[in-house]
Amino acid sequence: MMEATEVTRHFTRSDGTYLFARWGRPIAPIVFGVEEETLSVVKGAFEAVCHMAGHHMAETDPELGTNVMVFFFREWDELLAVPDLDRLIDGLAPLVARLSEADANQYRVFRFDEEGAIKACFVFLRMDNVLSAVPAETLALSQVVQCMVIWSDVAFTDTSPLGQLEDGRVVLRPEIGALIRAGYDPVMPAIARDESHALRLAARMQVAQGN
């Protein structure tokens, strides 16, 4: 069981601020730059994690059409050629330059509604040698987990949200799954900026486990 202090750590950013946000609408994903087989893997990961969290998916978002866009590509500069992406991502060109200079292989951009809940997410995956060596199922599950809530920027620096079973299968670590479910409990707020929220999350996790 994850203690309240550990819950707090997962949503406390490197600047010391606490922030939790979850989706305030059904998730409607679209994936670019992959074959049909990988597309089904990514969408399957969204379905599995949403089901686990008690959240909903949809074919389309009434406001945005699609509200999760996952891009697979080889070089960051390729994003500059995506039609209208610069209208969706403020400062796309300098962002691409910064990520390219840092030799980054992944980045996520979130958009929020008036209440502060997540309303859109853009996932960028540059398939370098490191990411290309990761099985599609593992990469998809890892990215979906990181899209479900706003985690601390250092939440998974030392420990992955995923674990490996004895048969080699990679799965979501039980405590992370429990934390996501607690965050999506209807009694919990969609947005929180106070650490007392972590105490409530920990309490929900204990209730769910019958403690």
C-alpha cells in the first residue's frame, strides 16, 4: 500500500508545487505515424487503462474531434511539417528546437478546461534507438498511464509506473493503478493544488483495499 507521503511525491513538482488533474471528459485518441498493428496496440492500452480507472472513451470529442493525439516520428523537425499543428501547440517551432537540442525522445503537452481538468493531450514520441527497442505494448501502456493524470515531472524519474511479471509480461504496477483509480473516484475533485488532496487519495486507496 502506498503511504500518503508517497502519494504526495507523485504530484509534487520539482519546484515544490502540488498539482493533480484528471480528465474531465471522455478520451478520444488518434495515433499518427504507425502501422495498423501498432495503432490497435495503442488504442487497446487506452481502453484498458480507462476501464481500470472507471473513465470513459469516445469515438469523437464534441468540441475538439479528437482530444488525444499521439505522434510517432524519427526527427523532431518532422512536427513542423504537420498541417495546423502550430495552431494547436503554442510556440511549436522553439519547442521543437529545444527538444531537438536536448536529444529528447518524448514529450507531452496538456490542455485544460475552465475548471482545470484535462481536456486535451498531445504525445510526441521520437523513435530513437532507445524507444525503438521498447516493445509496442510496453511503450503504449507507459504513455497512456502518463496521459491519465498530471503527474509530477519527477514522479517516475527513479521508478517506472510499470512492472514485469514472472512470465515476462509488462503490466501497470498495482499501486499506480490503485492511485489512478482513487484519482478518478467520483467523490474526488478533478483538479487539486493542495497537498491535503494526497491524504484523501491515500484514504480512498485504503478503502478500496478494504483496510
